[in-house]
Amino acid sequence: MQQKPTRARILDAAHDLMLTIGLARATTKEIAKAAGCSEAALYKHFASKEELFVAVLQERLPRLGPLLHRLTEEPGERGVEENLAEIARLASDFYAESFPIAASLYAETKLKRRHEDALQQMGAGPHIPIEALDAYLRAERDAGRIAAEADTFAAASLLLGACAQRAFAYDAVIGKRPPQPVEEFAAALARTLLAGISR
């Protein structure tokens, strides 16, 4: 069987280590070792650990960006509620997978600040999906499919914040009651949000 290209092996190893031991503890040396390459080879593909982290988010986790871009370009293809439910499903999956990776950053203030500065320089960060969803909702507002006075940024923040909170609190509710399937959660979230911004 043919071995995967080095870049793909590095991404796979980074994804696995970031999930199991967290972003803060997954060093480039350990990632390179798990990928079966040298640390120098890792740096030929990724300039920094932060760049590698962004690549893991973009290439190994559910991708929200392309969906939001497509919906912003063609907002009227389907109903707003259906679009919001699809966004909420994908965002819930993304946050569920990314939260365990990034959670360790919050335990180390200096590392978190350095990481945030690096992401900002790359034009990445947790604000990007909110801005993209805001752009989609503004397109729907301009098309007259949601209320003219709707605060699209607040609506985007509410929807994605709820999806992130679901990922954060998901494990805490297991055992107390059966977790709500993501499809039901997404549909209910879309319906509730739309009730507040519809015409």
C-alpha cells in the first residue's frame, strides 16, 4: 500500500494528537514523530504550529466557510430556516470536534495570547464564521426574506454561540438525560432564531 504524502501524514498526526492531548501539549516534534518525518520536514509544509492548527481545522474538520460563502452568493435558493438549520448542524459538528482540540489553550494565558496573535496575522480566528454568517444574514435581509431591522451580527452570534455552547456542555448532560440529536437541535435553533428576525 502506498504511503500518504508527507503533508497529509502531518495533518493526520496533528489532528490525532491535538484531539488526544490537546493543542497546548501537541508539540511540532511529537507531531513530526507521529507522522514519520523530521521536524524540519514538518516546517517545510507549515511555517508554524498555528498554521498547522488552522490547516487541521480547515482540512480535517467539518467546513462551515464554503457553505456560508455559497449561501451569501445565492441566498434565495432555499428557505431561510432550512439554510439556518444546515448551518447549525455543520457548526455543531465543527465545534464538537474543535473544542477538545483548542480547550487546552484556555489553561495557559500566554500560549493563548500567542496563538490568537498568530491567527490574527493569518487572517483566521473564531470571529471569521460569525462575520461570514452575518454576511449571509445581511444578504437575506437585503433580499427581504428577514426583517429590515434585524440585527444580523447579533443573530449570527446567537446561532454560532449556541452551537459552541452545545459542544462545551454536551458531555455534562450525558447521563442526566439523553442528548438531543444534532438534527433536532439544529432545526429547533433555526426555527427559534428565525422567529426573532423574520418579517
